[in-house]
Amino acid sequence: MKKIEAIIRKSKYSTVRDALHAVGVNFFSYWDVTGLGNEKEGHVYRGVSYSTSDIQRRHLSIVVNDDFEEITIKTILESASTGEVGDGKIFVSDVTECYRIRTGEKGGDTLK
């Protein structure tokens, strides 16, 4: 099993969510995060332009069986990309075990 964590633009979340559902990734967690990066967002307040290094993003946490790793990553790459600096990052790590709390069942079948 793999844990895929993606940090994407908040504006691309619904596109990524719908694309993941279309390929069969139907469960994941997400939350809003603030981070620092190479992109600098500019703001205008009362005609004065200023920039900040705090960037609002959405963090997705997805655990999939090994056979879904490639399609999940490809789907995120295609649906989250704008071609501009600040599109985000994807991190992949191994998951050694998974348990279904309701039944105590363990293993990759618990993700279905």
C-alpha cells in the first residue's frame, strides 16, 4: 500500500477530486494548509499592492493499494497542473498495514 500526499492549489481541488473519483479513488482526507514556497502571491488592498510569502493550499492524503499508485499520481499531475509556479507537490510513502476499525480486518482489502 502507498500513502500519496498532494499539496495543490485550492482552486484546483474540485477538478482533482472529480478526476480521482473518475478513476476509482473514492476515499481520501483533505485539509486546508498554509505554507511557504517559491511562489509569491500578490494582494491589492485599497489600491496598494503588497505580497506575502504565506500561500494557501489544500493537502490531500490518499492511501491506495500498490496497483492504484501510478494512476492516482498521473490523475493528480494532469488535473492539478496549471503550468505555473506553485502548482504543488506530491509525496509517496509506504504503508505497512491498514486496519478496518469496525471489523478488525487488516490488509489491502480494507481499502475497498
